[in-house]
Amino acid sequence: MRPILLIFMLLIFVPMSCFAKEPIRSFDCMVTDVLDGDTIKCAVKNSGGTFVKVRLYGIDAPETEKISKKGHVSKAGQPYGEEASSALKAKIGRQAIVRVDVMAIDRYKRLVGILTLDSRNINREMVAEGWAWAYRQYLDRPHASEYIQAEEQARSQKKGLWRDNNPQPPWEFRKLQKKVTNDKS
């Protein structure tokens, strides 16, 4: 057998799990705030007081209403935004020590990571309980199939935001809000 053909056949039969994306870095941190259903702020353990924002990898939760320092609504929220935020708070609360596996850094300079608490994948739980979408656009193996399956099950069981027949995905909501803002300018 020719070496090129042998290499080609090996590549075909190599388990795809070997192509799974590995974390860039992992660390423990103490949750200091839950900013919404898919973002936390935490103090990195043994870092001398470094605080970071962590966007939960592979999920997108409904947007929460943002209030300006003057007490006015600066950004509109979505149905189930507050519920998603409350669900995340209930899972990890303040002062919980979570493991963060950093998968990427987003355009806002936030770490994008998978949160683990007591061997539980918090990101996946948010999807499985119907508080977030599997963010297919940014999911890699092996999490893609796991999160998508969790979303489909939550949909079929009408959990969380899936109680609504056709909830608006956050990425569509943000796009519409951006258009409204631009139209006002």
C-alpha cells in the first residue's frame, strides 16, 4: 500500500475526539458577581487580587435589562433574561469557587470559558434547564453535540424559556437593538 494512501486511511479512521478543542488555560476563581445569564465576574485564586469577566462558552442567554448610573434603562432586556440570570446565581452564587477552562478570548477582551462546580458543567446545565441557547456559531467538539442535545431536550420538555413557542434568540435581539439604535442616530 502506498504511504500516502495509508496516511489518508489513518486520518479517516482516527477518532474525531482527538480534534477536540483544548482549553487555553484553566484556573480556579471565586465568583464575585453574576452579571447576566451567561457572564460572571470572579477573583482569580492566588493571583494577588486579579478580577476577570468570564463569558460562558458555547451558550447564549436572553439579555437582561441594563440600568445606567442615573437609574434609566440604558439597554432593553428580553423575556427570561432576569430568570436566566437568577438561575445562574442560584447555581454558582456569590463566593463559590468555580473552575474556569478558558476556551477563547472574545472581542470585548472577556475570557470565554467553561465553568465547573463540583464536577458539574454549569454551561451545559444552563442550556439543559432552558435558560440559554446552545450557541452553535461558537461551539466546537465535543461540546457542540452535548449542548445541542441538551437544548433539544429542554425545548421538547418546554423548560425555562422554551415555555414560549418561539422565543427570540439573543443574537437576533442584539442585532435588532443595534439597528434601532442606529436608526435613531
